[in-house]
Amino acid sequence: MTNPGGGNALRRAYVVVGILVLTASCSGKPNDLRHYATQDPVATTTSEAAPTTTATTTVPTTTTTTAAADVAGALMTDAAVLEIGFHPNIPQKSTVLASLPVCNASLSKPSAATAGAQTGWVGASAVTTMTEYVAAYPKSTTAAQVLAATKAALVCSQATKYPLAHTPAGVDASYSWCEKGSQISCTLLLAKGQLLARVQVVKTPEANAQNLIGELATPAAAALAATPAT
């Protein structure tokens, strides 16, 4: 005899299978539940602000400050030139000269100065003036090297070599010359360590300018020699 209940159960099984097949075909996705179990979860992204950076400032060394003090201390004093007949006229100022007007002679070879100072005085008359410039060079360069390079450039017709009667004591090198142009002047270069001094006298006649530059060589060299090397 046929079991009516068994037939009903079989029909229900067919219906469930048909529904599953129909659902899978309509969704377009695999009907294997293991497929869904192995899917990676959706990643969640979190926006993070970029880390804040602080700019660093390099603190300068005291090299330049020390050089500026050296050049100021290596200038001749008012008392030293008063005996030669000069009085303060131009206030001291910080400046660096790259070259000289005469022959365009460089003061920057083999290296440029790191600091410089200049001042001036006036003689018994306003037409007699004297200026001094002192520059400090880096440790890699000696003032004698700069003086030699400048001397080699002083070959134009404007500059006429004038040797001093006595070589200044206490310096490494020296050179002097006179110039003729709108004004007659004589100039002296002195080198000591990393310090270079330039002394220029404007005076007529030329013989008087030569005498004055010879007298100024001694206090100028003494001021350089008294300045400690840094």
C-alpha cells in the first residue's frame, strides 16, 4: 500500500529545492553558502591627520661675531695717530671690501673676508685724510695669501710701487704703492695671520704722502700684531 504521507514529504522537498534554484538564478550569485562565509569583511578606512613638523633653525656660530671684534680691535686708535697729526673724522663702520678701486685689484682671493671695519681721520688741513680698513679671513686663508694676490693685480699704470724705508715689524707681509689721479695718495697693505690692514693717505705733494704712510706703518703693524689670532 502506498504511504500518502511519504508522497507529501517528497513533494515538499522538491518545492524547497526549486525555490533555492530559482533564487540563486535570479540573484546571479553562487548558491554555495561557503562562498559567503569566506568573503573578507569590508575594510573601514580612518582618515588621519598628517603629523605636525617643526622647522628647525640652525643657530649661527660665533665665528662671524669673533671676526667682527677682531677687526674692530685691530684698527689704529685715535691716540696712536694723533702723534702723527691726524684727528678722528669718519666714524667706524662695519664693511667688507671685495676689491680696490685701483687696478680693480681683488681683496677676495683666494677667499672673501668674513668681516671688515673701516674708519678715517683728517690731518692738519681738510685736504689731508687717512683711512684704514681691516678685514678678517677664514682659517683656510691667510692674509698674506690675499696680499700676494692683490699685489699681483697692481700692475696697471695707476699704481706705482713705493717701497717703505723700513719693513714694519710684527707682520707677515707688507706692500705699498702710490697713485696719481684726481688725488695723490699712497697706500699700505699689512698682513698678520687672518687679518689684513689697508692704510691710505691722501696728501700733496706725493713725497709728503710717502712720508706719512711710512710713519703710519709702525702703529698700524703694532695694532695688527697685538690682536690675538682666533
